[in-house]
Amino acid sequence: MKKWLFVLLLAVTATANAQDAKMKTFIDALMKKMTVDEKIGQLNLPGSGDIVTGQAQSSDIGKKIKEGKVGGLFNIKSVAKIREVQKVAVEESRLKIPMIFGMDVIHGYETVFPIPLGLSCTWDMKLVENSARIAAVEASADGINWTFSPMVDISRDPRWGRISEGNGEDPYLGSAIATAMVKGYQGNDLKANNTIMSCVKHYAMYGAAEAGRDYNTTDMTRQTMYNVYFPPFKAAADAGVGSFMASFNEVEGVPATGSKWLMTDVLRKQWGFKGFVVTDYTGINEMIDHGIGDLQTVSARALNAGIDMDMVGEGLLTTLKKSLAEGKTTVAQIDAACRRILEAKYKLGLFDDPYKYCDANRAKTEVFNAAHRKTARETAAQSFVLLKNEGNILPIKKTGTIALVGPLADNPENMPGTWAVAARFSEAITVLKGLKEVGGSNIKILHARGSNLDSDSLFEERAGMFGKSLRRDSRSAQAMIDEAVSIANQSDVVVVAAGESAEMSGESSSRSNLEIPKVQQDLIKALLKTGKPVVLVLFTGRPLALKWEQENVPTILNVWFGGSEAGYAIADVLFGDVNPSGKLTTTFPQNVGQVPLYYAHKNTGRPLEEGKWFSKFRSNYLDVSNDPVYPFGYGLSYTSFSYSDIKLSSTSLKGNQTLTASVTVTNTGKYDGKEVVQLYIRDVVGSVTRPVKELKGFQKVDVKAGESKTVTFNITPNDLKFYNYDLKHDWEAGEFQIMIGSNSRDVKMGKVNWSK
């Protein structure tokens, strides 16, 4: 068997080497024909502007394409438009080099899946990969061949709005999702016409912006970079991602876009990345405001650092030739960047067929079709997290009367969430539509808005994108509450669709207050006074401070922003057609003063004794406990699960032995359900301080009512490795705590000693 595998590996390697040699020969020949201006032109990535069908040739972009000054375009949509501008490149430019077409396909194309933070809460890598696969199929059918996704920034600060676009606070889970997303987009063959090139972003440490304010300064030790913030990026590189995007923040005093250590030393030399690196939107130009120099200076610095493509800013296009003449850059650097762009196009098969993504028939049948929408609905339901279900109010029976209130109950524009640039917003399924259609004829739905999203219209205007999420009601707050209370009194159960609007999170949407807006809290308080059972269906793109809601609202279902089919998925869960199984991938604080708050923290020299709120001269607050409202990994079900004690294969190990740790999970409730069983490890004594626990494994298992299943994890020294003070990736002998449970707080524990 081993011999057969070795022979297969040799064959695969030989084939890959032959393909690389063929690509090199082709590109060598092409580059010999290129002028310096044409090479620099390949590094330019402008936006598509307002190109409309029939005007590509006469537009400013069209002129630049003819002159060989454009390597690709982004955010241009539709086969007709893309075919037209591609035709200019391959039929009217001197060398007829095809362009690459990129778009922010973040969590689906026209069929929109849950926002990435919500998707991560499925803890299901098959679902995650399939969401990217469907997005690739749809985008490629509409002419797109490159996506600026996945975003794998670790973030432990919910004030930062872009936490909604990432996978939460944990590097282990984030790495698994990064791998799944890259595989989903790129598949096994980039030359296939239904796969697209992935661009992992934002490299790096963008999620650690000070004060949670977008684009702000980032500052941390290299140990933290390597142990926490780098792993998902390295996982994407190991998965073969085609491109990286530089982040806006600085790294050790140097903007990431100009950091040679980041782009060359780590990414290329340490990780062996062979693809190309693109800036974020005007990232080169923004180094001027960072205080690094004028446009020529920062452009040369970006190229020297290892940047290959300039998004929008055109600093490389307009200054590199001058820098070359002055000896500030070299032909070799320009050639290296140009070669990487050309290699990406070659790998996509664009030199073989520049129109391979321009099949109008595919767009008619493969975009926003019934099968994709069905998968989006099923995926959304798996992403929802049941935070509280006091008195088992959920699931709701499909009889009687439901009062549906709240500013997000009948607002299709908000269902897809942030960064759904290709979404069919008007066709998104609302909560009202979902309850009516899934509930059936025996359910009566009474609906009232109840409140606006916020009492401050200016806040809504700042948060909104193009005004799509505003929809303000001109009535007084009390009039809307009175209407909602009236229908609540006529109903058996009250469902409140409340929380953030879609654009209260996402880019440039940082918040200093993490509570549900007061006008919505006032509505919830009035509804609670009716004495009716109240279910809060919570929309959010970040962890919110829900201390009051947890203490006062009997049932809370966090639905994030569920995508195109959100309303159907919400109804599926509310009526019990789907048993919720999502688990949080971020910690929910009691208030913003606790932030940043995350499970994998380190002990201080004066840790607070477990179970205590306050002890003088210990690390705690005077006014609030250290505990979160909901810990990382937390999520309830309509059923209940019990865990046995951990069974360890040994308590004393040496060298490369494998430890097996297992628990028996029993479904002790009345419903079949899914449980995410989580493995955490603590390295008790190290040469440097170590976190109190770290996620090292998880399994999502189906357990029928009354059934028991044994879940086993195999642990090797590789699971114990970390980057030490010298940035050496290794493990250290000693005592380890092995923890398995339903979330990061509620675990069973065993101990082992592991020697070298």
C-alpha cells in the first residue's frame, strides 16, 4: 500500500512539474515581447466604473485596456459586460493579454448565504465548503473568475464592524474554515469554467484594530501574530489559495502594504506562497496619510515589499517607470510581479479561452436557482444559535395566533446582511413571509412594526448603505409601541424581530455601544408587560451586550443575517422543522467595558478564583464579573445533551505517541438533535505564558432522542505545538489538561503528563 502511494505521489509530482515547466515556457516567451509599460500595466486593477454594455470601447477604462494599462477589473457584473471589455483586451490591445475579473463574492453571489460570522457558527466544514462552491458556480456563470474571499481575520473586539465578515475569535476554527472556503471556490481544477480564484484577506492583523475602530492602528507581539492571527492565513496558503490581499493597518510601525517582512519574509519565504498579492482599495495611496512618503515613494516601497497588483490607486501605473529610472525599483521586481499576475491568468485557463466564463446560457440556469436557494435555506437554519429558551416556548406550534413585531420583521433589504453586493434584495425572504408560508393555514399572523431601528435617524443614515436599510416610520415611538402591544394582547405568542440593521456591521461600521438600540429595548419591555410568551429573533453582525435581554427575555434566537432565504430558515427553526444546532464562535460580553473578551485568554499573576465575582487585589472589575453573557462555543438545542467523564487512553505519554480522549454524549431530551462536541487543551506550564485553554478539535454529531454516541479525539504532539519566544514552532513536555464539552465553559477534564 505504501509503495503504491509513493508511486502515485511521484506521478502527481511529475505531472505538476511538467505543467509548471509548460507555464514557465509560455510566460517567458510572452514577457520577452512586453515593454516595461505593458508589464507595469498588468499590475493595475481599476474598478469598472460605470461601464455599460456597448460603451466599453469608448470609455476611459476601454482606452487604458487597449494601451495595455489594465491587468484586471473588479466589481463588473454580467456576462455581456465582461465579454465586451475582455474583447477589447484580447482583440484590440497589442499583446492581446486577457484580463482577470474580480468581485466581492463574500457569502454567496445572487444566492446569498449567512454572513461569514453566522456561517462559522454551523461548525460544519461541508456546509462551509459547499457555500463557497455554490458561490463559485454562480459567479463564474456570470463572468467572474476571482473573489476577494475568504476574510479570515481573527477578531476579539466586537466593536469592529468587520467582525461580521470573519469567522470569529479562534485560530483553530478559523483555519479549518479558511481551508474549506478556498477548496470550495477553487475546487480541484482552476481551469474548469465553474471554479474561481480565491483571494484570502486581509493580511494581516486587521481584526486587532485599536478601540475596534476600522482602519485603525494595530500593535502586537510577533508571538501573538504567529499563534493567533497568522494561522488562518497560513492554512489558506497551504490549501493553495491563488492570491492574498494586504490589509489597511500597520504592522510594527509599517503599513502592511509596504511591509517586506510580512509580504516577502513570512508569506513567500517562510510559507512558500507562490501566488500574487493585491492591495486593498487604494491601499498604496493610503500609506501617504500613514506618513510614509509621497505617491512615488510609497508605490516603490509597496513593490519592493512584495505587492504585485494595485487596486484602484494607480500608484504603480503612474510612478514605477520614474522610480525605475531613478534606481528606486528594478526591472527584476517589476518582472516578478508581472509574472505572478500572468501565472494566475494562465492557471485560470484564460490564455486558452479568454471567454470561458462568458456563457450566457449558464447564467440563465445556474444563478439563483431553486437548488441553490434550498441549500442556502438549510445552511442558514444550521447557523442560528439558540441563546435562551426558558419554559420551552420554542418550538411554536403551527396553530393559533402569532404577533410578529419589530423593525426587521418585514424588511427584505436587511435579510442578506452586509457585503452582499450581488444580492437580489427585493426577493429576499422576510420573517413575515417565512412565518406565513411555513406556518400554514392554521396559523394566523398579526404584524406591526413596533419601532424604528433607532431613535436617531442620523445614526441610521450613517449606518445605512445607499439608504437601503432605513425605512423609517414617521409615527411616534409610543404610537408604534401601542399598536404592537394591541396585537400582542390578541396573540398566543409574540415574536420580536429586532437588533442591528444589516449595515450597522461590516466595513466602516464600528460601534462604541454594543447594546440593542434603546427604542427597540423599549418595545421589548412593553411586550413583556403583556404577560405573553416573547421570542426575540435577534439580527446582528457582531456579538452584542445582551445582559438585560438574557435576564428578562424568556427566549432568544440569534439569526445573524441569514441570506436570501433567511425568512424561511427562521420559520423552519421557530416551528421546529429544524432543531437549532449553531454554536457561537465569538464571546458575548456583558457590556462594552469588558471588551476585548475571549475564551483563550491568559492567566495573570493575580487570577480571580473560579466562581468568584470580586476579590481585592485580583484581576477583576468593581462593577461587573469577568464572565461573559455567553461563552465561545455556546448554543442550546430543543433537546438536551449530557456528557460522560472523559476516558483517556493513557495519563502518561512519551514522544510521538497518540492520546485518545473520548466522551459519551447522550441525548436526554425529546427531539433528535445535533451537538458540536468541542476539544480544548491547556498547556499548564510553558517556557512562555500559555492560554487557559485552546480549541484543538471539534465534531458535529447527530444524536437521536434517547441515543448515546461515543465521540473520540486523537491527540498528537502536533496538537501541542506553539510558537515560543524564539518563534520556533514546537511543543514542550509537561502537564496538559484535556477538556471536552459543549462549549468553552462547560467541559469535562482529564490530565496527562507528556514527556519527550
